[in-house]
Amino acid sequence: MGADLFYLRPKKLDDALEFLGDHGKETSIVAGGTDVMVNLRSGELKPKYLMDVSRLPELKRIEIKDGGLRIGAGVTISDIYTSPILTRLAPTLQKASYKFASKQIRNVATIGGNVAHCSPCGDMVPPLIIHEAKVVLKNSGGERTIPIQDVPTGPYRSSIDPEEMVVCFMLKPKENLFSDFQKIGRRKELAISRASMAVMAEKDVEGKITFMRLALGSCTPTPQRSTDVENLLIGKVPSETLLWEAGQMVVNKMIETSGIRSSTVYKERAVQGLFMRMLFPLVKHE
Amino acid sequence: MKLEQHMVPICFILNGKQVEVEVTAGETALHTIRERLFLKGTKEGCAIGECGACTIVVDKKAVNACLMIAAQLDGREVMTVEGLAKFEGLNSLQEAFLEHHAVQCGFCTPGVLMSAHALLKENPNPNREEIVKGISGNLCRCTGYRHIVSAIEDAANQLSEEKE
């Protein structure tokens, strides 16, 4: 830090994108700053420019657009928690926002920052995955849209070009269904997730699962959707045995992706337990 | 248009008074408040947003001053622990902390007070669980939190009685 660092706060998104076009490689984008400031302090991040996008109105909206749910990248975690639209259309995301870091951090940290940081433990990512979110990236020349899973290429590595910025997320809204997000951490508040899971499911009158989305965070280099498990459960009436089998599938997939690590002996039980705890309500017949 | 600035002149409201100050591009709000404006009530604990000792209130919201770029204070309304007490003396939240022995070493206290202040502005009648959630971004290694929670509960009751 020090003499060769510059600060700028463009007033419009276009100005920000133009600056990134010229200086993207030497620029750190700052919204909430809750990750950037830590890395700046540790020396991990050595930008020439800090570009403050925390006040760009273009990034702040939550709205329904073309039948999709559009969440601006600059929406804070607190905004997500208090948004009535999200209570209705993306309750899992809202549950994740309640368990996110601390009040102080939720008040400034943004969903765009959480995704762009590409931590395997980003709590916004599993809910975005189950809503099949698309990420809209812009540069000064135009925009492209990629699936949320394609943003991280590994832990803390992203496929976002230095000249680009995350502008918003387009989610498939889902109403009136079973949904949950839970995580396991070393303490309740401010814990970095050791395992996190987001789920949405729907049952028909016979009790068969007709719709299911499941994603696991913090256990693989990048958060993963579990399509195998979704396919196993769809069309079946869930029993405890079936769920146990599905939970094993999640665990096996985790080990297949991450290999056996020192934490595996803990995580295979924890993930199975988390899965059972979260999905067990589906077994009960109303 | 010149976009980038090395030294950034900023202007904001601090505890009710307008201040103007020049800050460097990467310095934290915490540094500005303590070292340039000489308000030493706000503490640096961990400096990475884990402990909450540096909590201040910006536009009515509790934030970690150690994670906020000073330049982001520009145009904002900022409150530090020094802004709580009035001319007549301590405010009711501070009095409640004294009465309930919610302070031991005192290092976390300014941050806890700011979190509690923001909580009561947002939710004047919090239950115990909401109080715990509201201050769980603040670590205290002395009190075990019970006295702190009771103090905030008491202050909330007093404030709502005063309103009636």
C-alpha cells in the first residue's frame, strides 16, 4: 500500500467499464471491500487502482425482468435479506444471506463480490446454482452471459477477464416449494463454511418428488450442483433409506472431485449428516 | 474527466459535525478516524473484520471500519462511540452497560455499543435472540456476553418506556 495506489469512484457504469478497458489488469474493483481490504492488507493484492463501484445505481436493483429474477451485482447481503421479492422467489438465497458472515459485513458486502472472489466457500454460490443463475459480465465493448458454475476456474481463480465486471445475475425464480440452505462452520457468526448446501424440491399429491435442485459448497474446489442426486430422487417418493443413499451419492461425488484429503474423514460424515438433516422434512407426509 | 486520485479529499458528517479531511487511496476508515481525526474510541482488534472492535455506524448501518476504505466515507453520515454521549452525560445504552456490569476490560465495548445502537435504531424492541444475533459480529473475551445482552435488553425497554 502507499504512494503508488490510486482511488477512483466513477459515477456511471460506462465510465467504470471504460477505465477497466484501459487499466483492468492493474485495478481491484471494490464494492463492500470486505475481501479486497483483507487481501490488500496481507499484500496478496497489489493493485495500482482501487475502483469503487459501491455507489453505481445500475448495480443496485432487484427486479423481475423478462420472467426472470434479476439481481444487481452491487446488491448487499443485507438487501437480499430484507427483499420481499426474494422472500417469494428465491427463499434459499435469503436463508443464506441470514447466515452470511456478520451484520457489519452483510451491510456492505455484495453478492457480486462474493461470486467474483471465487472462494470455494462463498455462501451465495450454492443458492445461485440451484436457481440456475446466469452471470452477466460487461466490458466497454459489450456483454456476455455465462452460467454461474463457469465463473470460478478453481479456488480464488475466476474466468472473468480483468477488463470485465459482473453486472447482474439472472435467476430462474421458484415459488411455494420446499427450500433450505444450511452450513456447518466453526462458529455461528463469521464462520467460513466447511460444508454448505442449498436445496429446492417439490412433491406432487402422491408424495413423489417432481422437481429438485441441490448444490454443495465448500467441499470441492468450486461449488457443485448434484444432478445425479436430483435424477435419483425425481419421480420417487422419498423414504429415509432413499435419502441416505442419495446422501452417499453426494459424498462419493465430493471425494471423486476433491480426492481424499485430511478433512475427508470429517467431511464425509458431516455432508451426509447435513444432507439428511436438510432433506428429512421431505420424508414426512403432510 | 480525471478519474483517479492518489490523495482523496473527502467530506462527511462525523457525530453530527461536518469534517473535511484528505486521505490516501488505500487507507481504512479506521485509520482516518483514529489517526487523522484523533477519535480513539474506535479500536483496532483483528483488522480483518472478525472481531467487531472497530464497529462504527455509517448511514445508520453498523460496519467494520477496518474493512472500509476511508474514501468510501465521503458524503456519508458517520457515528463513532464518541457520538453516543450527550452534553448531559452518557446515553441510556451506555448507562445500562454500567449498571449491568457489561464492561470488563473495555476493549470490545465501543464496538459492541455501536452494534447495539444500530440494532435499536433498526429494531427498537428486539427479543434476546435478536440481540444476540445483532451483536454476534462482536467478540468479547471477558464478559461471556450475558451482561451485555441484558444491558441492551434493559436499554431497549427504557427507550420504549420513554417513548410512551
